[in-house]
Amino acid sequence: MRPEDILFWLKAVPFKPFRICLNSGRTYEIRHPEMLRVSRTTMLVFSFAGEPQDPIEKMEMVGLVLVERIEPIEAPTHA
């Protein structure tokens, strides 16, 4: 996937959470823009212990070539 495609979702105003799906079946839920950084060929996915302003708990580098699709995370519906 092109970096521009991911940045389109990441820089949306207002930000809406989205899911990145890899060709391996692995997914990353991006619930805050601070959770993701994108370069020309890779992305860094950050996990936080609590809120995004808290220390980073985990960081993963993923090649953009592995990204199969991006989809919105649907807001829960209230019955």
C-alpha cells in the first residue's frame, strides 16, 4: 500500500478509528493518530499502556507492502 493511502486515514479531520489488515491476517486497530507513524516504505505501530500520552508499551515496524486493506472501525450502536 502507498504511504499516501494510510496518511489519508491518519490525517482525517475529524479522526475516525480504523483497522489496518495485513496479508497475513494480522490486524492493527488505530484508535488515536498518535498510534501510527508512516514512512515511504514502513509504518511504526505504537501500543500504549493507557492513554496515548502515557509511555509507549510496545512498538512494531511493518512494511507497507504487507498492508492488504484499511477499514473503518465501526462505532458501537446503542440499542
